[in-house]
Amino acid sequence: MEAIQKEHDKVWTSSQQSRTLNHVDEIIKSLQRARDGIAEDPGSRQITLVKLQNDVKSSFDTVFSGLKDTHGLHNKYTRALDKVFKDKVPSSEIDALSSHPNLVNRAIYLHLLREGLFDVATTFHAEATARQKSQQETALQLGMDVPMDHPLGLDQALSENMQEQFTNMYYILSELKDRHNLQPAIDWARKHTAALEERGSNLEFELCRLQYVNLFFARESGPHSTFDAPMRALQYAQTEFQSFRGRYLTEIQQLLGAMAFCSNLDESPYHTRFNNTTAWDEVATSFTREFCSLLELSADSPLYVATTAGAIALPTLLKLQAIQKQKRTEWTSQNELPVETPLPPSYQFHSIFVCPVSKEQTTDQNPPMMLPCCHVIAQESLQKLSKGAKFKCPYCPIESHPKDAKRVFL
């Protein structure tokens, strides 16, 4: 995967540094200038075209050179992918999502919005709508049932609201990251104070704390500039920290206590509160997470999570596929993976319970069951041990009936 990431970074860097579009624009402008010049003075046509030929040829050579480099990087990227994913998924494989195109379209559309690609998202939305409309017209002509649901699972008003919301989010993030302007984020947090407090979020205080630190270090030139910035920070704290005294009194006291050490803060006991090089990135991440949560969306794009998890699991599954092909066996169980797929902790979204009797992971069809003695085993293990009658717990001497067991929801 490191080789793939390396080649991907090269392609991305090349696309960001490419000036091909600029050269194409220059060609178009040169052609327009030549056309206008000839229209004004037809007698200069021959000289103008001769001069234009050299400029256009030079620009085209530059464009072709850039495209050649880009094409070479794409070829290396493709070879890196083929090297890691040598086996191809059989064309006869059943696509579980083929019958749910709206879910796929919705995931792509929301991913584009999350990435701030609003023009692409709008085009995708329009083309998905046009495609569905064409399919509906064809189905009507054939006398077939026509699904009338929206191609993205979103109505027009909701999709427009989502785009407006994410436009606002990227504006606030741009102010936060590029200009270190916290005020738009603070205004947004105050507008949603009740919802954030209900979630137990500390976003609003973290934003105000960072604003205090920002003011504390905002030095200006002048004979008394050493204390001007701390005093502005103190005035800010007196007006803005009042509503936070209940939950964050200790931290507020430490922030204000640093006033006594403003001339040698690095040697004070409060320097850790101020010298945090990742504070801006952390508060931006926290803002993004809370913003998406209030929209009832996950902080990370589900499409990105699913794709990344699939890329991690795919080599293991392809290896298993090769082994099953050699042994002429098939995996027939549904909603379960044939082998354990190790994923990073950040990709584990719910608790996992492994039955201590069968040593198998529980599922919705085989849920964990708690006995009256509070020991938990899988439902299938419970049925095998009890056989419908009283039985002894495998971990203690207490007897119970299977009807007394209760399902555990993790």
C-alpha cells in the first residue's frame, strides 16, 4: 500500500503543479488576438499568421510535454495498483449494491459535498436525475413499473440545503485554517450552543480559548507593547469566559494565571496551555466533526471509509479466494466474512462479542444472551447447552432455564 500511496502522491502533486490549462488559455488568447488584429487590418494577415504559428507551436509543444509526463505518472500508478492487486474479481461475482443505485448515488453525492467539490456534485446530481428520467420514460413505453423515488434518495430542497450547509462549513474552515480567523467558527458554535451542550461538546470553549491565546501572543511594536496583547486577552476573557465558569473554571484560572508570567511564559507552569503547535488543526477537526454531527452525518465520508476498509481487506480476501479455488470450496454464509479482517481501531464502530463457549463472534442471527447469573454466551451455545430444559451455566454452578436469558445489545 505504501507504493500505491507514493505513486498517488506523485500524480496529485503533478496535477496541482501542472500549467497545462494556463498554456491552453494562452493559445486561445493568441488566436483571439490574431483574429481581432486581422479584422482591424486585413493587410497584416500574412505577418500575423507567421508570428502566430511560432507562438502556437511553442505552446502546443509545452502542453504535449506536460501531458506526456502526466501520462507517465498515471502508467506508474496503474502498475503499482496491478502489482498489489494481482488477481481480478470474477465478472460473475454478485454485486450486492447493484439493486440499490440510489444508495450508491447518494454516497457519491455526499462525498463530493464533503470534499467541497460543489460544481462536480451539482453536475453529478443533474446527470443522475436525467438518467433516471430517461429510464422512467423507457419503462413507461414498455409498460413496466416505474420507481418514482429520487435518484439520490434526497428531495431537491434537501439536496440544496446540504450543499448550502457544506458551503458554509468550508467557508468557516477556510477562515480558520488559512487566515486564523476564529470568529465565524465562534459565531456558528454560539448559534448551536444548545445542540452542542446536549452532545457534551466543548467546541465553543475550545474556540474561545484559542482566541484568547491568539490575542495573548498578538504582539505589536511600541514602548509598551509587551503588555498590550495580554491586556486585550484579559478583556476578552472578562466578557467571553463568563458562561464557561461552571464547566471550565480550573482551565480558565490557569489561562488567567499566565498573565503574571507574560514576560517569561516558557518558564511558567502554564506554558503547556499556550505552546500547542497542533491547536489549530485540532480545533478544525473538532469543528468538522461537530458540524457533521448536527447534520446527522458521520465526521468521515462513508464512501471514503468503505473504500479504505475494502482496500485494506481486499488482499486477504483475494488470497482466501485463491485458496478456496484450489480446494474447490465456497463460502456460502451471508452477512459474514469467511476470515477475520484486521482493521485499524478508527474503523471499528461497534463493540464485538465473541462467545466464550463456541469461540465465534456473535451476529444479529446469533446474538449474545445474558443468563440470570450475568454470564453471557451466544444464543446458539445457549440452545446447545440447554436443549430447551434447565441447564447449568458453563462458568458457575447456577442453574437456569433458557427462557430466563435476555438478549444483550452492544
